[in-house]
Amino acid sequence: MTYCVAISVDAGLCFISDSRTNAGVDNVSTYSKMHKFGNDADRQIVLLSAGNLATTQGVVGQIKKDINQGAQRNLMNFQHLEDVADYVGEVNIAQQEKHTGGGASYEASFIVGGQISGHKHGAYLVYPQGNHITTSADTPFLQIGESKYGKPILDRIITLQSSLETAAVCGLVSMDSTMRSNITVGPPVEVLIYETDSLVLTRHYRFDESSEYLRQISKSWDARLKEAFASMPPIAWSDNWDKQAEQSGTP
């Protein structure tokens, strides 16, 4: 399984991915799911992948081949990120059908994000069917893979005004929550931070299983959650509150 998240805020973009693949309890491997493309001062594009490993590797391989061969349509000559997302969707469909005829077991999903000179930064989630969605003011993040465990913290914390540091830490807490609940998601964890209009990728971090920083994130989050839970009002108070609400006419 996989978990990847891209957070798009006014200050820029933050991408986070795990590196574990799982084809059964006796076949666990490590593969990077974060891929970088671009030219400084012109464009920076990041691709996160989830799903069938053969399909994702085929898609990334075809993208690199198109760039190296100077294909008419490749990541280095599109003018808009939405066109990039369309292209990734087309390559994804072609790779799913190339040797297998398609089918759910060969599906893959991608997040593609970054910035092209002269245009706003952004991120898109590309579905196995080739179509895509982007972020919004209400939901400034996208997830692929095992998304349910890490979504609550993102919903509560991330806004368009969040700093990139906040986005990175929140994304790591989201990843920690996912790894805690699903053993098929695991380190190394990669984090890439992109600052709006910089058109360079300089902040790329990789945390392996022995990372003290990852351990501290996990321990701190556990401790704060337990503190918050201990301060919750006891259920015995509910009768008094509900009666007061009824008397005051509060719905």
C-alpha cells in the first residue's frame, strides 16, 4: 500500500510520500514514489505515485523517455499544469492497457504538482481513468493511496494561509497516523517543499526507519493527543449541559 499527500498553500507546495510497497506479507520492498522533473527558472514538476507498481514504473519510464527523446508532447514543453495532468492521465491509461488490457488490479493514481514560469503553482490528482481534480480553498490538499487515517489532521489544520513549515509538519503527522494504523505504509518518508515562484527544488528530505526526527514527531503527537483526551469534559456533565440548552432554547 501507499500514502502520498500534496499540500498547496499560498506560500507554495509540500509533497510527502512513503516508500513501502507490499505484494503480500513475504514480499515487501522499498521504492521511491516521488519523482522530480524540471529546469531551474522555467518549471518544476513533482509526481507522486500510488497503485500497481508495474504501472507506476511504466508511467514514469514513459515520461522520462518522452523528455529524453524530445517528444512533441512532454513535461518540458507544456504551458499549463492542467495540460501536464491531462498528459499524465493519457500515459497512465496507455500503460494500464499496454500489456494487460486494463483492469482494476493494474490501476494507478498520481498527484502532479509544481509551477511553470508565468503561471500559478498548483497540484492535481490524476485518477486511473485519466481524469483529474485540483485543490480548492476549502480542501487545499490531495491524497492518494491509504488516505483515510491521515485526513483528519489535514482537515483540521491546513488552510491556504498555512506556512510551508506548518504544511510539512502537518503532513508528517498525517503520515505518522497512517503508518501507525496500516503496516503496509512505511519509511523511508520523503518530504519536498517548494516555495512559490522560486522555480527551484532545494528542500528535499528523506527520513528512514531509524530517523530520530520521525520518532520525535510520533512521540510528540501521541503525547499531545493523550493530553487533549485527558482534558475532554466527562460524559457525566452531558445531562447538565443538555438541560441548560433546552431551557435556553438552544437547538
